[in-house]
Amino acid sequence: MTTVQPRHQTLEALAETGFAVLRPFAGKIDPSEWESLTYLDWQSGGDTNFAVLASANGDDDPRGFWEHGKPDKDGVWTKNAERAPGLCDWVRSVGSPYGRVRVIKLQPSTDLASVTDRYLHQDDNNRLNPEGAGWVVRAWLNLTDNPDSYMVLREDRDDPSTERHIPLPAGAQFVVDTERLWHAVYHVGDAPRYAMITSFESGPTLKAWMDASAAS
């Protein structure tokens, strides 16, 4: 069930660890959907580019929704979305209100120490989010098959004992409270990793999707 904290509605499934790993996505999405998108040079957690599928106003704008005076919800599809119907269907299938939707293109990491020393970060998902509303978290759908790569999560940025890893094979699905956890991806390989990142509002609908998609 959802819980109500003094300021925002949160999910009990994320209360203990701040993240939840779900069953892999069983559907198929044509790689041409993310390969054909228009990517912007926007750095976050490594050598990255982003393709914007939903933004605050439908423009090809990777900035936070607060730059437009609104919380990270009520996203508006961009022209990129027209090229990616399968990705957009995945977002809609969750059923929860969504905000920023982007595909990340991450180049291979140089080494793990660089990731943990330089790129671990927290997100700012709930600026302007009114009290009593659902806490905004982020969900990932890994698009390429990167079984040797993983998301690094820490409760304390400078304490490796708080570190947890999420593997990133094709279809990996997980939800992270990225305003609570420090995070970055250690990507191994010789080709870019692609994944879709979506901001969702916590509440009964997101809970129901997570319950239905829970790992066995």
C-alpha cells in the first residue's frame, strides 16, 4: 500500500531500500525506435546524450520541469515520440502520471572508480511538487543488452558499505527514488548503452503496476 508522509505520498515498496527491481520487460521494441531519435549533448552521470520523448511543454528540452514553473509530471510528448511508438506505449502502460521521459545514450565507462568518484548524483524530482501529492520517482527500461553493466546505488555517497547494484540486461525494469539514492551506471563494453528513464508520480496506480511486474 501507499503511505502518507508529512509532505508527500510515497510507496512502501521503496521504503526500505529506495529501489525495486521488477521482472524483465517481456515485449519487443524495434531498436530503430531509439536509434532514430534526435539526441542532445546533455551530461549526467558520465559521457551521455539524451533524446527527449516528453518534456514540460513538448519542446526538445532536457531541462527540469521546474525551469518552466511546474513539477516533474504532466509531461507533453515531443516530435521524437512520433518515432518511438513502442517506447511511448510502455510509458502509457504503467498508467501513472508521468513527467520527463528520455532515452539515455551512455558511452562505456573508463573504470568503476571514475563512476563512484565523479558521477554519483541525486536527482531533483520534487521541486514545486505540492504537499500531499505523490512523490516523484524514476523508472528505467534498459533497451540494449548490457549484462556486465550495472546501476550503482548508495544511500551515502561516500560510504561504499551502503552500495547496491542493479544488473542491466536487455529489458531490465526497475524503479528508484533518485532523490534519496545516489546513483550512476558503470557501463562495460565497446558500444553505447541505451535506456529509457521516466518520471512517475507515486500512488495507487504506480503501486499496482509494480505489484503486477514484481520479480518472482
